[in-house]
Amino acid sequence: MGLIYFVLCAFGLTQILSYSRILEPIRPKHHFFRCPMCIGFHVGWFLWAINGFTELFTFDYSLTNAFVLSCVSSGTSYVLSMIFGDEGINFKIWGEDSV
């Protein structure tokens, strides 16, 4: 269950950092700061680093866990951001062009 909470937290934080309007004035214009895969990786190690301060998920502090959780965060944040958008579920990825 902890991994599900981790993935959902990573996705939420990645969405806020990548797409929120409130951060638009301070977000650098470089494409890296709009990429959910790139931001998701860094969100993953950040959440791993602060996991001792939450009861939602608990992971051992090791470099291996930091790397693996960063990769999990990056991949799931990207996939979820491709599936869910501002208009709801993106049906174009499922092969339906006009929904």
C-alpha cells in the first residue's frame, strides 16, 4: 500500500511542479521543467529523502532505493500524465480519435 501512496504523491507533486499556473511566473522556460518524466525523477528522490517524516510510505534509506524510487516516480508520473489531463481521460492514447 505504501508504494501506491508513493506513486500518487509523486504524480500529484509532479503535476503541480510541471503544469500549475501558480508556479508559472517562477518556472524556468526550459523544457526540462515541463517534462513530467524529468520532474518525476527528481520528485522521486525528494519523496524518498523525506519519507521518514510521513506515515504514508516508509522506505529504507539507501542509494539503491533512492534510484529505484526515482525511476518508479518518473515512469508512473509520465504514464499517468499521458492518461489523465485537464479534460479528463485522454482517449487518443487508446486509439479513439474523436471522443
